[in-house]
Amino acid sequence: MDSKDKEFIIQGLPFFSGLGRKRLAAICARSRIVEYRKGQVIYEEGSPPSAFYCILSGRVQVYTRDEEGGRILLEYLHRGKYFGIISLLTNETHSVTSEAVNDCSILVIDKEGFDLLLREVPQLAVDLSRTLSRRLKRKDIHQKRIFESTIISVFSSYAQAGKTIYALNLALSLNRETRKSVIILDILPQDKIHTLPQKLGIHQPPIFDLSGREDVYVLPREFISKTGFDIDLFCFYYREDNEECLKRLVEILSILVNDYHFIVLDLPAEMDRAIIKMLNQSDLIHILSSPDSCDLKRTNSLVGRLKADFNFDPAKIKILINEYKLSKLSHGGQTEILEQEIFATLPKIEFNSPVRLIIDAPDCEYSKTVRRIARQLGDCLVGLVLGVGAGYGFCHVGVLKVIEEEKIPIDVIVGSSIGSLMASLWAIGKSSGEILEIIREFKEPKHIWGLVDITFPRMGFIKGNKLYRFLKKHLGDKTFYDVKLPLMVIASDVHKKEPKILDKGLLVDAIMASCSMPGVFAPFKFKEEALFDGGVTYPLPTEPLVQMGIKKIIAVNVTPSREDILKQLKKFKDPLGVSPDSGKAKVSGIFSRLKSIFKWNILEIIFSSVEVLQSEVARKESELADVVLHPDTSGLFWLELHKAEEFARRGEEEARRQLDNMRQLVKE
């Protein structure tokens, strides 16, 4: 990193922001930027004074040890916070341990260089003494409650982007979904009028003027308005030409993080330097744009400026598309203009809708989307996993019915093979009842032949064209962008021999890849890859959700146990296809036709062999889930697609049996 870039980074830190170029150059010469990995100790309790540290990115936790060696957490430190100075000034050993919570970039000035700086830049010594005095005052007046706080700024490059409505509903939803403390900050120039108070039922709220002269030692609680919705409101005025405004805002934020888990900043759609500096104090920035190409270009320009001119971390910038404007651009066209992925899409709000949609219209699509975002931010997402099993997979329909009726929140859904079809239909908005109607098309055993097109078995004896047409009939040209909640479909890569997670492109293509059982269907060509059944690698795909960081997982394992499979094999050994649930011998037309074509019924042999292997893998995958539903499929055969209602009933019974466990999981 050259000296200009380093100087620019240092200038953006609140502690150094008021210094001139000559003094910034002196700091550059005496400092270095050090990368610390997650979990790495920066200095330990009892170690000698080492350096002055200031966080550029990431988070640091400060703790001490009790008599038994356990941790006593004291504080979380965010970007712009500095530490290690008390030991430097007193020349005593460190009284605490500091450790990187995640990957961190930290400005480090060694003890010798720090002493020289205090002599070269007397202003730093004055500021440090004031800071230490302030910390001591706060220590006595404001007791710290230990938790990690998240600062989220909501911003747009232009007015009328739906920014304030989103900020309001995000704050309300964060409180409702996480049951944690939330405050929303309404920040405006002095010539603007605050609208959030009215939306929250507050008349004539107190407004704090950031351009005042006083330093903020303690939180001015008289300016915090309590609302009737379990969130707090803090209104501010600022002046663009007043450098002290940012300093006072940072001082207030440094106190608010002691009391609130989430701090939502509703910033004005202004591109002045004061707003950019306010944005820089955030952990996350949500930038709203319409899908209109002109607005997307402005948003792209804004993001580019934040990254290039202000060195913003791209990972903390999230773009949300607000569909209040019509656009002919596809999702791909939007991302092409933005030159980055879209974090979320906010559905259009109907005219005359209430502004507090999360409360007044909780079932509308806008509310559902904001609620999912809040659950992601609150680290309380619930994932649903639908496993493999051909006809057994129809049990998923009954599980989905219970989830719908009992309003169990599902934030992301993933499926393999038949589970991918059930997951996709549900994700595009089909109800469990509508899905049951679709699979009722196989009302007689002979109707399965509507999916079978025999070919020369070079790589599989079923072409898959009829299955593709069936999927196309019900899914059309819908893509992963058209789903109502995040969806992942699992396939397996033929050449790499590893799982392939599909979350882009046509749903029909992804499902065909996920359902292409090896030996039965030829591998499905997906773009440049040859893919086959996702159940080969992930018969119960819980691991992809764990890798995403989903902490609450409900898994539906419809694969029979090994013992059940062996019983089924024995039961269907009769070459005449005797039905076990009939008092007399009855020839099953479909099994007879299959066996007349393949002497040893290769379809049954392949599926049953794979099923035995999958049952053990699925059992291990189920250990990663919090709640595992395992419907009783005894007496049913995987190829009995005409028994859709019975499969669904078995799934519903198991979901009812596990209902209390699911409810408890989503409440934790």
C-alpha cells in the first residue's frame, strides 16, 4: 500500500480526521497496517505495553480471565475504535486480552513511534487525555451491558427511493424477529422536516442538533423518544459545513452500542462529505434503487465512488431493488448495470398501503421480504431441507401443509432430487394444496409412463424429455430470481465427483439435473457441466445450510432406514408383483411391464442399491439439523406415485407429531 492510500485511510478515522497533511504524514511514517485473522490474539493480559491499535475493519473483543481461566467479556470494539493506550501511557502491563472476532485490519503504532508522535503532534496528547477522562466518566455513569451491536445505514443516491419506509420496517422487524433492542436514527440537514416521528405516532419530538458545541459525555436520553412499537427513535439535525457534527454523532453511537443490539440510520439522499463519513461508521450499508436503468446507473456510480474514493469494504455494501417502478430489465440485466449481486428485491407496495407494513400488513410480500432480511441480520434464519426419495418425496407435501397452517417461518429452502421439485414449486408460491393437485396427475399406476421415454442405455435408459416437458408445464420459464424465498437445488458433478449447488438460471434445468438418477437418466447438461442426481452427494442437504451460517434447520428425511429398505426389497421379490396390502394376489401393471422389459427390473435394482447407500448418508446429514422429520412410509413403495395423497398424509402426521419441536426452534 502506497503512502497516499495509507494517509487517506488514516484521515477517515475519527481520531485522526481533524489533522493536517503534515501531521498525517508523520502518522503514516510511524505506523503500519496489520492483518489479524479471526480468533488471533492481538495482545494478552499481563503482557508488556506493545503498541497503539486502531481498528480499520473487523471487530475486536476485549476480555479478562476469572480464577478458573474462563473468559469475562468486557467490550466489543468496532471500526475507528482504538485500544492499548492505557498501558502505553502508564507503562504498565496490559490488564486485558484483545482478540479478533473476525478478520481485522488494524493500524498499529509501536510504543517508540507512539511516544515520538505525542511529541510531534501535541494535539493527539490532548485528545487522548480528553478521551481517557470521558471513558472514566462513562465508566462511572453508564454501565456497559455486554453484547455485540450492529449499525445499519439505509441510503440511496436519490430521493423517493422508498428509503425511509424500508428503514422503518426494517427496525420494526428486527425488534419483532429477534426480540432485541432497536433504535432508529432519523438524520437530516437543518432545512428538512423529519417524517419518521409521524409514522411512529410521535408529535413534536425533541431533535438533537449535532452542530452544537458540547462534547457528548453521556447519552442525552431526553432526546430519545419511546414509541408504542417497542423501538426507540432519535432525531438529529446536522450541518454539512460543520466538522464537529460527525464527531458528535460518533460519540453518540459509541454510547448507543452499549444499549442497543441494532442501530438503524436513516440517512438523507445527499452525497455531501458529512453523509459519506456517517456511512463510514456503519457495519452494513443498505442502498436502495428502483429497477429503472437510469436509477441503477446512479446507484452503480454511488457504489463505485464509495469503493474507489472512500475505500469502503464491498462486503458491507448491500443493494436492494425496490420495485415501485416498472422496468423491462431482467434480473440479469439489472445486475449487469450494477456490476454486483442484488442483496434483495422489495416487492411493490400497493397504493394507500400503511407505512408500518410489518405491523399493519404482515402477510403482504413486502413484509415477508423485510422480515426475511431482519432474520438474516439477526442470525435467526430458519432453513428447510427436503430430501430425496422418488414417491416417498410426496410426504414433503404434507409437511409443507402443516408449516403453512401453523405459520412456521421458513427463510430458505433446499432440496435434492424429488425434494428439489417440491421445494421449487413451494418457493415460487404454490401452496401445498396446489402441489398435491399437480402430483395427483399420477392417479393410476400406468400414468407413470407419461414420464418414461426409453432410449438405448449408453449413459441411461430414460431420455428425460417427457419429464422435462412435465416440469416445464408447471414451472414454465421461471428462474431462481422469480422465487418467493431463497432456494437452492442440489445436483452432483459427473466429472468433479462433488456436489453442485444451483441457485441461478432456469428452475426446470436445475430440477432436471437434480433428478437425473445415475444409470436411469443420462447426466443432464447444465451450461458447460454434466450433472446428475443431487441425492448421490447430498440425499439430505443440510450441510449447504450450515455452510451458509443457518443456525436453525428443519430437515425432512423421507429415505427409509436400511432395515426398512431390506424389508421392501423382500416384499417386492415376487415376480408377479403381488400387492402386500391386498388379501389376494393382484398383478401390478406397471411392475409387470417394467419386468417384461428388464428381466431383473434394473430400475428397481438401481434405485434400491442407491437407496441403501443414501440412507446412511442421510442419517449422518440429519445430525446437522435441529429438528428431523422422518415420516413412516411402511407399506408404501417408492414407485407408487399414484398414492400421492397417502404419502402426503404420512408427511402431515409426522409434522404434527414434531410441531412443538418446530415451534420451539423458531422461538429460540
